[in-house]
Amino acid sequence: MPTLEKNINSVKKILTSADILVFEFISEGGKKFAAIYADGIADKALLGELVVKPLRAAEAEDGIEKVRLLLASPEVKDCNRIPDAVKEISDGNAVLFVDGEKDFFIIGLKSPPARAISEPPTQIAVKGPREGFIEDIKTNMGLVRKRIKSENLQIKTIKCGERSDTAVALVYIEGVCPAGLPEKIEKQISENEIDIIPDSSYISSFISKRPRSLFKRVGTAEKPDIFCAKICEGRVGILVDGSPIAVTAPYMIVEDFQTGEDYYQSSYRATTLRLIRAISVFIGILLPALYVSAQLFKSQLIPFRLLLKISSSVQGIPLSPSIEMFLTLLVLEVLNEASIRMPKYVGLALSIVGALVLGDTAVKAGIISTPAIIIIAFSAICLYTVPDLVETTATLRWIYLIVAGSIGSFGLVVLTGFIITYLCSENVYGVPLLAPFAPLVKGDLYDAMTKSNLYTLKNRPASLRSGDKVRLKNGNKR
Amino acid sequence: MEISVRQICFILIFYNAASKLLQYPTLLSGYAGSGLLFSALVSFAVEGAVIWAVAYLSSKTEKTLFALVKDTFGEVAARIVYGFFAVFFILCSVLPLFEHKLYVHAIFYDTVPALFSFLPVFFFTVYAGSKPFKNIGRCADICMPVFILSFAFVAFMSLSEVDYTNLLPLNAAPAKSIFGGSLKTALYFTEPAYLLMFLGHYKYKKGDAARLVLSYAGGAAIVLFFLATFYGVYGGISSSRQFAISKTSLYFSAMDMIGRVDLFALYAMEFVMLFAYVLNIQLAVHCLVRCTGFKSPEILSFAVNAALFAVIVAFDRFYTAIQSLFAGWMWIPVVLFAVALPAAAWGLRRRRNES
């Protein structure tokens, strides 16, 4: 029979860190117990209340089964391997050893430090739910369960990261999600051996067939209502412990032009906003490039009176239009980067320096023209109408600007053709990236760049090849 | 299946129209004068009949042209036929390439730029040329709204100055110039050859033959409308107005106030024209892959584009000579590959059944 000390020593031999605590206690009947847990991530109050208190009060405990019945914790697991115990302690649970017993208990007490549920800063809604995911996967799973109570909701947890042992949960609805898709995604994640998974973006890279691509290949959601809606359309959702951003696959570019709020307001308003977003993104990418190409190669593109105004503004500017635009864009990117990284109060000063000192003074000094600043500022605002695509669109803006400065508008047309050809050839888990536009899926167009009323969206997106096509049935045909 | 009937319909409407809006109206008005509509009608009628024949053939077989020829004459013959088709498609892309170059220089630049500014198009054609039919179809889906919006915009701007009485009297042009015009502009009518290449690569459903023919008729209607508008705006001097699509909207009354907004529509149209142009290269590469058995379309696309690159660099300043040359004899391969061979494909099918 292994003694209590022997078991404790076996664990402490592996987990040598000082934050691994051992709490030994004796029951009324004289039985010795030891609870081992990691300080900071296990709930000590619960340990005292659900484990120590009932065991201490016990008169006599003959055999491990009797001890089990005394435990008030709802999450108790039997175990007899020390490596498993070590893993559970590292994960935040407690291990309870009983003197003279080979078997022991794993008590679910995991309570890692987590912030409260709040509205995500990038997906603020005027109408609709305001809850956002947090870094704790269990809370996030709870937020999903709260919304989808179906018996077909499946949450499959796997571990990823050789050292971090991060929990990754695949969330899908059986029968709605295409058969075989969760397994395919699981295989792609499991194939990777990496030290640590600090964020869900690592998982995004694992499940992207082309991680070097400029274009996103997985969707993201920071709010459980959006996440659940995507799951209900037939996608697989992925929650990663430590990340407030959930990943969804398959992904279509059009998803990023849709917001959760579109579904909580009138379809007319939603359609208008979606079109504005699409137009804004095009303007944001193309406006600096078109301005440069118009100035350099085809001044007819600019209306005559505006041209006169611009020519008076650019008079005396020592830089060529392309260099001027390039530098202005560079300043914008630097200001953007610095304002995110700097402390809040310094950031305020920075925006004053950026706007007044750099902008106003540069114009007054005749280094940069006013139209260049207006165009870059407007372009920056336009791109942020679709924040999930900013990584891609901001890079594209640079590429278009360079092409426009080199060969003009024709280069822009050729580059667009090139990008469209590329996007048309891309699929994510069998779903075309440009669906429902290429290939054209008529039924899915009702919820693409336009948003029809709820009764028109009776079927799940055909592009996703869901197992269950119908999502809305109503008695009164409307 | 690699391409859908809907996507082929889009190709027959929008690529068909887009490829005939640059120099075709100018040349046809030169050859046929006010009879340009009749001349175009003759071409469309002949090609439309062949389109119907090929579309109807697809209802009878699920095989590709390669398989049909192989079943009838053996694999070597099939490879040879595809080799000839590859040459045909390369030839078909020579004149449009020159036209594009001149058009690009005219509408994208204030001054005539160096040839260098046009050459980036080869980055696109090498890349797109190697793409399979699935990609061709999807690109056609994207081009559909772009063409509709841009053409509608240009047409709207053109209508303010159009005078359709310029086309009257309808019987003014002699039959010789009407038929002569059709023959000399035959090189713009290669759609039946496209459809022949798509044979066996799409799933035929009942009524698809009618859909394909109607789509071709739709494309023809757009071109005929534009021809009438172009001649309606310029009348007798139409033949001197190069790059027709960029000329009809020039006199829109609000242009002084809003600037050359028609250029944005023309740029969007150029986007569609690029895809219409690259279809020839894509089909040439497809044929070469089958002909040579070489599995890398990227290298074949590079080779085809290198040949076209050499041609455009060598004959950069000889558009007029090349245009006259092509107008003079290109109708022969067009008749052979876009009329006779598609019709002969019916013979292949029958012979196979009989055997």
C-alpha cells in the first residue's frame, strides 16, 4: 500500500515549482488526506467547502468508495496514474490522495483568472446582444450552450501545444454541419506540433491550406450570438483557451461584410449599410491609387473644376504625386501603429501631434498637399467599415498605390483581374471563397451584399452544403 | 462538372459582346457602311446556327471533343485536332491583343506611353491562362454584373446624342459590302469553337440548348444595339472612330460638370474585356495540355504568352498591316474551326453510333 507521503513525493518530484501547494488534513476518524493543487488557478474556497470540510467531519472511512461518496464536488474523477495527476494539477484541478490507497481523485476546481464578460471593442452593437467571448474557454462554451440548447450541439475538446497543452474546442451541430468536416479540421489541427498556442490565430494558420495567402481563409467571431448563428448555418466553430476570438470554418469573404446587427434591424437599413461597407472598402483600397494615376497618367478622370482646385493645391509641392501619397500613407500607418501601442494618455497627445503638427504644418510648409491628406484620411476611415478585413485591405492599398504610381489605372485593372482570378480559384473546405458570387448561388444572394427579410432566408446557405437545408418553417406563408 | 451551363451562357452573352465593342463596330462600318447591322446579323445568324448545333450535340453525348475524336479516329488524331485548335486560339488572340494595346494607350493615358506600360498584362494572362474551366466559369460569374452596370452606364450616356435615322435607308448598302463585311470581320466570331471545347465539361439538362442559343442571341442583341448606337452617333464618319465603345459617350451633356465619369465605366468594361480576351489563351492552353500530354498548364501558358509577347514586341507599330492581313485571310480558319468542325462533330457522333 502506497503511503500518502510516497504519493505526494511522486508528484512533487515532477512538479517542483513553488506554486504547487500541498494541503494535508485528517478526518475525525483519523484518516489522512492530501490535496495538491496549483496556486492561482484552482479555487481554494471550493476545495475547502466541497472536499476538506465533508472529509474532516467524517467519523470513519473504510475504502476509497466511501470517501468518494463524502465528496461534495460535482466534478470528481477516479485516477491511478501519477502523470495524469500532474497534468490535471497543471490544468488547474486538484488531486486528492487518501492514505493507504493507490487510487486517488481528481477534483474539478479549475478557476483560472478571467475577466468579466464584456462587449468586444471591435464588434460593438447598438441593437442586439452585447456579450462577448472572454479568454476562458469554459465560459465561452457556456455562452454557446446558453444559446444553443439542442441535443445535437457537439463540443469536442482536443489539446494542442506541446508545452501549453491548450484546450481547443470544436463546436458544431450534428446533422447541420457537413459530415466529415469536424474530423477534417481536427486532423489538420492535430497534425501540428508546436510549443504554445497563445491565440486562436495559430489555429487559423493550422487550418488554412495556404497560410501565406494575403486573404483570410477562416472566419472570426468575438460575440457568441454571431458565433452561434454561424454554427447554425453549418459551419464548425473553434474556441481556443486563452483567446477571446473564436474561429469559424468554412469561410466566405462576404461574411466579413455582414455584421450581427444586420439581422436585428430592418432589411432595408441592413442592405444599405452592407452596400455602403462594400463601396467603402473599394474606395478605401482604390482612392489613393486612382488619385495618383489620375494625376500622373490621366487627368481627365478628375472633373475640370476639381482639377483646377487640385492643381492649385499641389503647386509648389516638391514631391511627385506617387511619392507624396506614399509618404502620407506611411505617416498614417506609423500614427496608427503608434496610437495603438502607446499608453492612453500619451496616445491623446500623439493624435494632436499627428493631426496638427504633422498634418497642418506639413501642408502649410508646402511639403504635402491638402488633397493627399484628405484622400488618405478618407481611405483610412473607409477601410475600417469592415474591420475584419483591414489586414488584407490595408496591404492591398499599398500594392495598388505602387502599381498606380508605376503604370497607372491600367495596372489597377490588370491587378484587379489578377486578384479576382486568384480568388475565383480558391476554396476553403470545398466552399468557394467568393461564394455566393462566384460561383453564383442564387438563393444565397438574399443574404450577401443585400439582406432580405427573415422569411426569405428560409434555407441555410447552399454554398456551405449543410446537411439540413431548411432553417425556417412557418405556417403562414409569407 | 467543371463549368455550369449558366456560366457558359454568361460567356456567350457578356464575353461575346465585350469582345466586339472595340474595333469591330469601326471596321464593320467601314466595310458595310449603314448596312453594318445586316452584316452583323449575317455573322450572328451563321454562328448562332452552329452554336445551336453544338449545344444540341451536347444533349446527345457527355463526352468531350477529345473523347469523340479519339473514339472515332484514335488518340493521335485527337491530339492533332487539339493541336490545330490550340494554334487557332492563339491566332484568335493576336489581333485582339494589338487592339487592346492601342485601346489601353488611348483611354488610360493622356499621352501615348511606351509599350512597356501595356506589358504587365502578360503577368495576368500567364496566370489566368493556366487556370482550368472551373475558374473560367467563376470569372464569368463575376464579370456578369460588371458588364451589365458598365455597359448600361455607357449606353445611357450615349443615348443623348444618338440619331438612329443615320441607319436609314435600310437597303442603302449593297449586298456585296454586307457579305464582304461579314467575311472580313469573321475573326471576331469564334464562340462556337469555345462551346465545342466546353463540350463534355458541363452537365446538360433538358432545355439547355435553347438557353445557350438564347444567351448567344442576347449577346448578339447587345452588339447590334451598340452598332446601331455607334452608327447613330457618328453616321458616315463611324469608320474613322477607333475604339467604338470609348467614343459613343463622349458627348454626354453633363460631362463638363462631372468630368469623364464614362472612363470609370470603360475601365470596368476593360476588366471584362481582359477576361474575354484571356479565354482564347485559356482554351489554347487547354488544347495544348491535351495535345502534348504535358501536365503543367503553367508552363504551357507561359509558352503561349511568350509567343504573343514576341509578336507584339516585333510588330508593335504594324497594327494596320496586321489588321488588314487578318481581315484578308483569318475568315478561313474561322470558317474551318468555328463553323465546319463544330458541324462536323455531329458526324463524329453518328459514325460512332453506326460502328
